[in-house]
Amino acid sequence: MKPAKQLRKQYVNEKYPVVILRFEDGHEIHIPKGEGRVFDCWFGEKVIILAVWDPTSSDRELVERRPADAFDNEKPA
């Protein structure tokens, strides 16, 4: 059996005050509006994208469940 392929992807938050990317292993990346992040993930992994409208609240809105390979590839600097 082949090991899972590690991917280097990116996400830019252009719409929500804050976006949280939640990965299957439980870690999260918080991305403020107008910013982007590059991250490592695994082929086949599902990433949950959550919107935070009010930072003083614990409410999160599900935006999408996206396979890791559907994110944009990291763009060279």
C-alpha cells in the first residue's frame, strides 16, 4: 500500500471576517479577511471551511467541506 501524498495548498479569504480551516487531525488555521495562508495537507483529506462573523461569539457557519486536492496549489513567491 502506498503512503498518502502530501500536498502544499493555499486558501485566500476574500469574503468573510474570519475563516477557519479545520483539518481531519483537529488542527485549525484562522485566516482574517483579505489574507491567505499556505498549508500542508494530505491527498484525500477533507477540510471543513467555517466562517466566523462575530469574534466574540463561539458561533461558526459551515461554508463548505472541500477535498484537500480541490484547493489552489501554492503559488511560488
